[in-house]
Amino acid sequence: MNDAGQNEIMMEGEAIGNQGAKVVANNLSKCTNVQSLHLVKCDITDAGAIAIFKGAISAPEIQTINLDHNELTPAVFDSLV
């Protein structure tokens, strides 16, 4: 994954699921210009969201993570603390 100067990663309606979320998470450190990550309606559950949150630690430029319309529970937000 190469950000090629882009400041957003946008995937909407792509059924990447937790496996795809983990691939994105594992490559966020290579995306040095990305400030916004939008994975809307991507069939992601808590496990994929947690992977994204952990991957974002290695990408401090990221300011926004949008996971709207995925199957997340309130428990996923406990992983943010």
C-alpha cells in the first residue's frame, strides 16, 4: 500500500471484512500522508476495528477514522483507552 501523496483512504461498500481491515491496519505505517481513513459499509466487526485502531498508532498523521455502517458494538470503544 502506497499513499502516493494522497491524504485519504476511502472505501465505501467494499466488503473487505475483518481480514481486509487487518491488511489496511498492517500497512498504515507506510501511508505517511494519510490523514483520513473512511471504511464505511465494509462488513467490519469489532475485531477489524480494533486492528485499525492499533494500526493507526503507527500512523500519527491520521486524524479521522470513519467506520460508519459497520457491525460495531459499544465494547469496541473500550479498546481506545
